[in-house]
Amino acid sequence: MNWFTKNSFLAGLAAATLVGAGALGYLISQAALTYSASSEAYSAAVAKLHGLQNKVPFPSEENCKAIKTGLDDYSARIEALQSQLDKMEVPLDEKITPQQFQDGLRTAVNDIRAKAEAENVKLPEKFYFGFDQYQTQVPTEQASPALFRQFRVIQSLVTRLVEFKVASVDSIIRPPLPEEGPAPKKGDEPVVKRFAFDISFTADQGKFRAAFNSLLGFDPFLIVRSLEIKNTNPQAPSKASGEAATKPVNFPAAIAGDKPDEKKSLVVILGRENVKATLRLEMLDFAAPAAQKK
């Protein structure tokens, strides 16, 4: 204690040195922290720059313009495809009411019965285009547009078969549409919806081929999922008696090598049978593309 009293200058210098050393240490630690933070920020910026430089394409103004041009071209192609698909499907008329559907169905049934009778085409006794339940029951508001669209397709097919003068339209089996059930839960719409139905008819082989080939030119987009053909005469013809013959075909005797005034009959035992065809057809409904964000 005496030494500090006797050497006050040295004591003050030592104290000042200690204070300065503490302050210097604090400043050095702060500078180190600042340097470390700056170094980390710099390293992150350099890494980000390298990441951008390594991207393909590099996000330059020129490349951004090229990407936008590509997206615009893609959107135009999607719109063109959707326009083409719209031409291939029967439009859905959302304004069709349950009563309009039922009235149109009833009128169409009366018309096709009269047309079939005139063309000698047989229809089932209670033929109703596969919509039997709606003879007395009015559909829901939700189901009416979809039912009307499917009805138009089936009506067009049946009318075409009658015009080809097939022997009979045997049946139409139509599974219920989704709209005929409970209201579906909201969610993502599928890109393609499929609506199947079966139609059976009987015709001779020539008219069957003509009717089937006409489907290729049918306006609504239909897919033939399956085709079953049965001969109306499953028994093989008898070689001895020719019992399968439906009508003899007469040829001049001169062709057969006999006297000119004689005639021979050629018995046709194959190719005269009718066939019953059952087709499973699918209507397709293509969903509209989601709106593109600009």
C-alpha cells in the first residue's frame, strides 16, 4: 500500500494500462464477431451466386424472356387441343330442366316407335332408350343435363340402326351416371370422365357391317370397349339335307351343264343367318384445363 502511495504515477499508469487492455480486448472480440458474421454472409452470397450460375437456364433477362415465350406457346397448344376435344364431345346444356328432359324423352320414344314400325324394325315392348325409370320419375336438377346429353347420343345411335333397317334393337343397358347419385364431394376433377352403356341389336351380316362401320363416322367421341357377336342359328348346317338353307337360288341349266330348258337349284347353307351384336360403348368427357396464372 505504501508503494502505491509513494509511486502514484506508476500506479495510475498501471491502472490505465489495465483499463485500456480491457477495452482493447472488448473491441477485438466485437471486431472478430463482426468479421465472422460478414464472412458468413459473404460465403452465403457467393454460394447463392454459384447456385444461380449453375442453374439451367441461368435466370438472366434473355433466358426469362425465352421461358415466357415457351410458356405462351405451351398455353396456346393446350387451348388448341381443348378446342379440338370440344368438337368431339356432346356439349352439356346446364339449362335443361328435369321436366324438359322427361318431355323430350317421351316424345323421342313415340317418334322412334313410329319410325321403327315403318322400317319393319322390332323394338322391345317397353323400349325407353335405357331410361326406363324416368317414364314415371322426374330426375333431379343435378342429373338432368348429364342425362339429356347421354340420351341424345343413345337416341342418335338407335335412329341410325333403324335407318339401316336392322332386324331388331334388342336392349340398351345403361349404368347410372354419377350425377344420378348423391352429390359428389368437392375435389379435383379427373381429366377424363367415362360413361359406358351397352346396346344390342340383331341384323343380317351385311347390315351389321354397315351399322358397325358407321360408328367410325359418328360425331360424338365414342370408344368401342367390347364387341360380342353371336349367330342366331348356333347349329351347324346339315350336309345331307341342307336344312339350314333359307332360300334356294336358281341358275340356268346351261351353266350347270344340263339341257337349256332345265333348271337346277343351288342350296345356300351358309351366310344367310342373322347375327346378334352387343357393343359396350363409352362416352368421354374431357375436363377443361385449369386457368393459367399470369
